[in-house]
Amino acid sequence: MPSLTDSLGTPPKLSSPTEQSDPPLSARAGLPSADEAVAHTLLNCLLREVSGPEHQSVVTDGRLLLRLPRRGVLLRVALRRTSLLGAHRFTGPVSEQRGGVWAEVDWRRLAQYSHDELSLRTGVRNEEFLEQIASSHDAVETALGALGTARPTDDRLSAYLASEQSLFFGHRFHPTPKARTGDPRAWAAYAPEGGASFPLRHLAVRAELMAEEYTDPAALAPLDRQRPDVPDGYRLLPAHPWQYETLREHPLLRAALERGDVLDLGRGGKPFAATASVRTLYDGESFLKFSLNVRITNCLRKNSSYELSGAVALTRALAPAFTDLAERFPGSDMLREPAYRTLALPGPDGTPDRALLEGFGVIVREGLPSRLAPGATALLAAAVADEYPTGAAHISRLLAGADERTALDWWSAYLGLLVPPVLSAYFDHGLVLEPHLQNVLICVDGAGRPAQVLFRDLEGTKLVPDHHEDTLGALPPEVAGPMTYDAQRGWDRVVYCLLVNHVAELLAALADLHPRAEAALWARVRDTVRAYAGDHGCPPRLAALLAGVPLPAKANLLTRWERKADREAGYIRLPSPLAEDILRDTTTGSTAR
């Protein structure tokens, strides 16, 4: 089979960091220290979810002043750039006012202040919070410490993988974006930031002890092709090596190994690279999404039984919708998840043991060769939009030397690929896509211009029940229930993921390159939404969006503090930059373009 590189030809000209050991590459690249990054991230969260909504913040003299009223602390930080959405760029240390004098406050003290303010505000205690912030700090520090070796991007596959593995800081509006449970020494072998790539653990399982579903038997090929020498009567079950070490002492698994119902074939086959989600791995042909019994940011990252069945059910049920969207918007497509396989060893009650069923569940996701446009290179949107240029996929590298007009043209081309299919999925198909930065691949041509958008991860894709009564009614309630959002919650999710998490963050990275263009960049967003609305009858929700109703931003800080499930997250309402009067140039009185 030809390699991804062979089939796609010459990659775009993406510059790579050069190797340098002294001074550290992170300092040479102008990246913040782990201390500064964690402090700025906490400040982002406090501004968005606590002090901002309570009118306890102000921008003055090039600084943000932010008050934690219940804790009685006044903080300030210098600004690199202000933002129409309030998502300002910070620089340098955070300071607090003590007796009329400003003194620097480190990330640990700021974390403690955040802990105290949230305790007083909510009446809820969270004993894990400070430990999780420390874990996130350690992960950022480790990633920055490993930045000294450049990763080659001389072909399309390595350029793509480098983008997946370049997220050193994580979500800048999440209080613990890099928090991870588990042995830190184990993380070194499997963390994407370290460029992890490794062979899988292979188990041979008696066919009658395997559970699997698929849209077509051929969808199981990415699992079966990895090891052709499986004994008769057995099926191959690939496992993430770390997960296998976590579960290998499970009594039912040990007994099955001793009986020969499960054979441990050891590690082998083609190496798989860790992508940004950590547990989803890629070998250049197919993605495999494994369970990991570790918590990353908010959640224990395992494939629940309803998620295993749900992935295949959605792939099957939504095939007509995905086909329609791909035909109407030829620059977009969805990576389907057509199969799963797992271990179904019966427990004492005769039903499959849930810990093993979910712990060894692996979902097959289509690889790039099945959907990627010819001649395009896929790049993780989060890497393109990162606040700091941590990899060759960053927008500052794609648009190196480009003037403002070229940047605006690039932006319009990208918005035209991204926005219409997401809106059409909701309005025409009752389908809630989750196009946040980690769920979208920006596919660029040889000149670095947007050529295609690929969406991924059906776990976050939900159905509006009124549009899908037959589909949902045919599924077991435990599968159908987590697959739905009501119309309003679904719309909030769409607007948050599309405009606040994705568009606003990539826009911010472009505005860092051309600070005077921020209003013009938002005007292009408005133009794209307005053009779609004009062609589709301008439904009320879009009319409200264009009128400047506040935008929903997921309350990551409060959700993490109260230890809620992600689907139960609340939303903070942000002043919208989309209203036409906000986008008027105050010096000329004309709408910025």
C-alpha cells in the first residue's frame, strides 16, 4: 500500500523550528515559562467566569485590573493586546496590590486565591483543584523542557503529526488544561507533546469472547490487518500499552490468560503516534481511539459502553446527512467511526464485565487518506490557532510575511469552508457538531491556503430529538440518551464551539499578526454568517446572532470546580463582536472590512 506521502505528493512549505540547545528553544521562540502560562490561564478563567460577569475588571493604561471581591484581592497584568471579545492577551508576571504597593504573585498563590474565591462564591469545596493545577503546571514544564529537538515536517504525514503534538499549553480558558492523573514517568512514553510513537499491545481473544459492531465488515480491517498470525478461532484486539498495564491484573483477565481464552501476543506491528487527545492514535492509515483509565482535564478518558455503540450507530444513521453536507459543501467532510471491538469476558452474573468491556474498547475512525482532498495537508486547528507559535503549523508560519489584505483573504476562505456546513448541520439536519479547535483539521494547499475542513470525533456530535425520533427510538435508551441535546442546548453548544472556542481563537492569532485588523476580521465572520442566513431564510437564531446577542462561552472553571460532567456545563454570556455597530470604525464611521 502506498504511504500517505507517496499518495499525496509534495507538502506545503511549512517552516520548522531549528534545533538549539543553548539558550532553550522555548526562550528563543518567545514562549512563556510554565509559571507564566499557568498564571495567565487562571487569569483568563477568572476574568471570563468570575470577575468579568460581576463587573470587577477594567482595562486601563495598558493593563488589566481584576478584583476577586470575596477574597479581597486586586490583581493586575500587562496587556500585549486587547480583544473585542474580552479575550485579552497578557504578558509578564501577575501582580497583586498589597498596602498600596504592587508585588508579583506567583502561580501557586494565584491558584490559592482562585480556590478561595470559588469556595466563597459557590459554597462548594474542591480538594482536588490545587493538585490538578499543579499537575497541569508540571505537564507544561515537561513539554517546554522537551522542546529542544525539532520534529521533521518534510512530508504531509509528519507535518500533520507535528501539528497534533505541538500543544504545549492547552486550552487557555480551562483552569487545568494539561492536568493528568497517572504515573508521570508513564506519561513520558505516551504524551503527544513528547512526540510519542509506539507499537500497540496485541491480544488474541476467542471469537465468542469478543464484542464488536460495524457498519460494514470491511470497517474492521484496521484492527485485523495489524497481525496476520492470529490463531484460528481467535480475533485480534489491539490495546493501548498503558491501558494494558493498568488492567493486566484484573482477576477475570488473569484467569482468561491462564485458560488460554486470551493470548498476550506482546507489542508489535506498525508504530502509532499519539494525537492531541492522547488516547487517539494514528498510523497514517487509520485512527484508533482507545480507553485510558486516567483523567485528562475533566474526564476519565474511557470509551463507555454507550459511546462504543453510539459511534457506530451515529456513523450508520447519519450517513445520509454527512453525504448531503459533503456534496453541498465540497470543502468539508466528517471522519466517520464505523466500527468498535472490545473484550467481553463474563462476570459473576454472566454479563460482560464492564471494567474490561469499557477498558479495552477501541473505536475505529477513518484515516486521512479516505477523506483528505488531493494535494492538501491536514493540520490540527488548535495548532494553527495557538496563542504561541509552538509548531510549524501555526498561523504565523502559514502566513509568514503576508500583508493584512492577504491575511483577510485567507480568513474569508477559511470561514467559507468552516461555518456553512456547521450551521447547515444544525438547521437542516438537527445535528449538533462540536467543531472546537481540537475536533477540526484545517487542510491547506501547497501555498498554505485553506482547501478543506475535516470534522472529527462523534463522541461530541449530538442529535436534536425532534429531528431524529425514528433513529433514537430504534436504539437502547442508554445509548440514545447521551446522544441528544435539546434545541437550545444544542444551539449553545454549536455557537460556543464554532464561534467562541474556534473562530474567536483563530481570529485572535491572526489579530496578533495584524492588531489593527481585529474589527475587519470580525466583520468577515459577520459577512459569512449573514451570507449563509440570506441563502437559508435567516432563521430566528441566526437573526439574533447577527443582531449581537451575547455569545455562550462554556464555563470550564466553574464546571471543573463543581466537578460536573461536560454535558452539564453551564455557559457564561459574552458581549458579541458581531453586531454591526460594534464593527464600525470609530475613526471613519464606516464598517470595517
